[in-house]
Amino acid sequence: AQKVTQAQTEISVVEKEDVTLDCVYETRDTTYYLFWYKQPPSGELVFLIRRNSFDEQNEISGRYSWNFQKSTSSFNFTITASQVVDSAVYFCALSLGGGSEKLVFGKGTKLTVNP
Amino acid sequence: DARVTQTPRHKVTEMGQEVTMRCQPILGHNTVFWYRQTMMQGLELLAYFRNRAPLDDSGMPKDRFSAEMPDATLATLKIQPSEPRDSAVYFCASGWTGGQFFGPGTRLTVL
């Protein structure tokens, strides 16, 4: 069975600080996919990234970056120079088939960025 | 800009009433999912379809929930009879290998 753990329930930072959201996963499968979603106060779930288990390269998209380390079963998400608009709940998820298989979600980390 | 659409966005009903939620997946996505989000359980899968065929509905209470996909542009989730513990946000998502994309959700309140 698959499991995703987001140990940080809530994080509060001041604008412009860097913040890292942790995600640890468990699976016995060698092929799997990891995702991050953002859920702002409006409630929708916004897709941020998908990474497959064979690609350990870190990824950067603007102020967002992701660090995938198979050795520690982690897929951490860093926001550089945080902004108030980054305030949201962030979910890490795992599937065995990209976007065409069910997602197993972590409990989420609520990030509050204060001005 | 392709999106998953869901109706209604909000639903308030009384215990015992039937509730039907609808979803239009993104054209070309072959897999459609229903998830439920509650404070206690977080995000959990209820059921999903591939090419309109049901693959897994083990997350649904079978006695009161049913999910169908009558055609490629419509998925439905029905609760009959509804109970207060069904109050939650119900998300539909559609996906392909490249990603899984969520609709805006239906916020259901059962009084």
C-alpha cells in the first residue's frame, strides 16, 4: 500500500522568507509518480507538478522548486521569497500510473505568509 | 483553457433526500475520479472510471452511493438517501498519464 506523510501541519512565515514543505512517501513499487497540489482559500485544487520515479532531477519553476530524493523517499517543495498569495494548503500525493491512476494524498500543510 | 467542470457548486439538503452531482471531464482524458474531502479524513478516493468503465469504487458506501459515467462527457455521483455525515466537498478529477486535474468541487451540506 502507498502512503504519503506531510509532517508539518501548519507553517507560518513572513513575506520574502524561503519556506520548505516536506513530503515523505512509502511504496514498494519501483514505478510511481509524485505530485504537489495547492489549495488556496477558495477551495480549488491546483496542479503544480508531477514527477516520475525515474527522474530525480530537481525542478525549478519561477519561485517554486522541488527536490526529489529516492534515497530518503522524499519530495520536498520550496518556495523562495514567499508572498502573501502563496498562503494555501499544499498537498503532496503519489500514484502508480501518472495522472491516470488514483492519488494517495498526504494530510496537507497549511502555509500562511504574513505581510 | 480546458477545465473540469462540476455542478452544482453548493448544495444544501435535508437528511434522506437524494443528491446528484455532475462532472464534465477534460476532453481527451480517459480517466475520471471522484474524491471527497473532509476535515477528519482529508482527501480520499471514492471511485474512478477509465474509458467510462468503473475500475474501483471501494471507497464508496455501496448502500447509498452510486457513480456512473453515461457518456464520455458526463460523470455522476449520486447519494440516496443522504445523511449528515455525507457533508463534505466532493471533487471530480480527470486525468491522463501526464497529470490529474480537479474540478472546483461541490460543497454538500446535509442537515
